[in-house]
Amino acid sequence: MTDTQLLNWIESQGTPGMKWIARRSTTGRGFRLHQSPDREALAWGAHCCGDTLREAIEVAFNNEMAAAHERIKNARASELMDATDRAIKAVKEQRIPGAVNWADLHCLDATIGGEAVLQVTISEVAPEATEFQEAVQSELARQGWPNVKVVTEW
């Protein structure tokens, strides 16, 4: 039996006019696939509903992929923040001249906007401290994070 035959059979068991819902189980036991009237389907939200079985599965799959991508992106941002704090520690030893509060330096934020868009924000450094920014950028590249834009702010 093919996947198409299986999906066709499941859909044939449904009630015409009811929405299909594909969602994670609320008890954490995998995915659920069922039908609900429009008003109940609305309670689950458009993120898991479809007029057809295939549509509901596709919506659920796309949402799962987007969530997984977001988790990966957040993990990379956290790794980049840790690398930036290590870079700050290495640069701190160089005592680069400029308006820098050496006592309270830290990475405030890391932005991952795709493979080519990486940016970190460092607190307690003047925005015009380009020598410091370049030193941190160089240290990040040495750690395997090339092409990171370093932004500084008070």
C-alpha cells in the first residue's frame, strides 16, 4: 500500500465539512491527527488546521520545521555570545585605548539573520570605538566566527 493510498483511506474516514487538525499531543506522546468542527478547530488555531488531511499535515510539518530552525538559530546566537565574551576577555588584556568601561564589558546580544548576517552588541564601550570593535571582530574570526559585525554602545 502506498502513502497516497493510506492518506486517501484516512481522509475517507473523516466527516465532510469538518476541519482536519494535525498537532503535537498535549501529553507529549507524538502527533495527533483528527477532525473538529470549525469552532473547535479555531481554538487550536490556523497553525495546525486544514480543510483537507494533506493540508493539515503540511501546515503542521511547516510549523515544526520553522520551530526547529528557530531553535538552531537561538543555539547559534548563544554560542556566538559566548564566543564574544571570550573575545572580549582576550581583547581586554590588550588594553586598547578608547572610551571603554573595562570593568563591566559584556556581550549584550547576538543576532543571527541567516548565514551571512551575524552581529553582536557589546555594552559599556563607546559607539565610535572602532579599534576595540576591530580587535573583537579579529578575535571572533580567530575563534571561527568570521564576518561578524561588532556594535558597541553605552
